[in-house]
Amino acid sequence: MSVTLIAAPPVQESFLREPGAPLLVWAHRGGSSSAPENTAASDEVARRAGVEWIETDVQPTKDGVPVVLHDETVDRTTNGTGPIRSLTAAQVAKLDAGSWFAPAFAGQRVPTLASQLGGLLARGGNLLLEIKNEHPLESVARIVDEIHGRGMSKRVFVQSFDPQHLRWVRELAPELPLGLLRSTLDPDPVAIAKDLELTAYNPSEHAFRTRPGIVTDLHAAGVAVNIWTVDNPTSWAALEQAGVDGFITNRPAELMGWNAALGLLRAP
């Protein structure tokens, strides 16, 4: 008699914060308060601050290459113009993505996802990868291929506002942790977290404050809660007391220092 063996699902790291432990810091677009967002320089600022997780936004170019850019167009953060999806990767590679922030950053480029992953491999750090705006299955598959091709599965956490993106990632790469971004809360966050097999539920600060009790229910279900985008100590203190697990922040270096100071104040 033959026996069919069914592989067990991969065991994922928990992102739940232990009582008294520091908040997890997710550097929003890198160290974006001190360097041009979503560039190698911004990643390096976050890395030098001791941040383990760098948040990034990924979209495809006209020819399907995943690149790191937040906006739908290149106008705000480069010297170019037009929708990112109307430009080829070769055209995007020529853009200056640093001068808009400060002259010292002239010559910074819009990274491809491949180059950002390469930087993490060479210099350290992990990636909170947001699949930004609409993507077909082929585009999501290309992102997953880039992650797998560089052996980065254990160092990438994928998030999106679109549940379909997360379902596709679960099918293509069941080992990757998933986070659902929300600007308003779902009627039942636990139900959608279970449906999508989420590691984290990531609402905005405003949305979380409408129903802070969701953190208890989500934690009971094994789901972490990370809040975006939180940049001031007053909010850090209040939300830390509410029991959230981490913040996506434009001020990662300051939050790292705040975390350290809080730990010293609480030490016996």
C-alpha cells in the first residue's frame, strides 16, 4: 500500500511583542526623514540606526521590472515625469532620485527590487515589501521570483492593501509572512486575518484608535499589530501602552533611541 506524504506548512516566525519588549521598528521607505525615500541612501540611514526592517514600495515598469517607488508617477521624487508604468526600466535607471531631497544626494537612483535585495544581502537588513497599487498575477509572480532567486525568503515580509495580492503570494510562496494594510478597520479583523493566514494586521494610527481593543483579539489569534505611519513620541507612548507590536515610521532612528530609553527607564 502506498502512502502519500503531505508536507507540513512552513513554520513562520512570530512577530508578537513580549510584555516589556521594545517595539518593532519598520523604517518607512528607509530612513526617509534623513535621506531621499526608497533609495540606497535611505536604506543605509536606517541600517546605520540599527533598524532590522526596511519598508519599501514595489511597482512594475512598462517592461515589467519591479522597482522601488511609492507614487504612481516619478514626478515628486525624481527629475523625470510620467507614470512609472509608462517608463521602461532603462529609462527609470537614468533618473536622479536624490536631488529633490538635498543636493548632497544628487545621483541617487530609483532602485530595482533586485538591487535593493542585493544591498540587503551585502550590507544587512530585512525587507517589509509593500506590493503597491494594482498588480496582475504575473507582476506578483515576478516579485516572488526576485525574492526566491536571491534566497531572501527568510528576510522578506510582504504586505499590501489588496487581499488578492496576499492570496497570490500565499500560493506562490507560502513561507513568506503576510501583513494586511488598512486605512479603515475591517468589521472583523480576526476573520480576515484567519482567511488570509496573516502574520500581521497593519492599520493606520487613526483607524486603530477607533477600536483599540482589536489588538487583544488579534493577539489571541496569533496575529501581530503594526501601526502606520507613527512619527511622534506622544503617539509612540500611547500606542505602546495599548499593546501594539510595532510602528512603521519615517523616524526610525528616533524611535530606536526612544525604545532604548524606555527600556532603561523600566529596568529594575
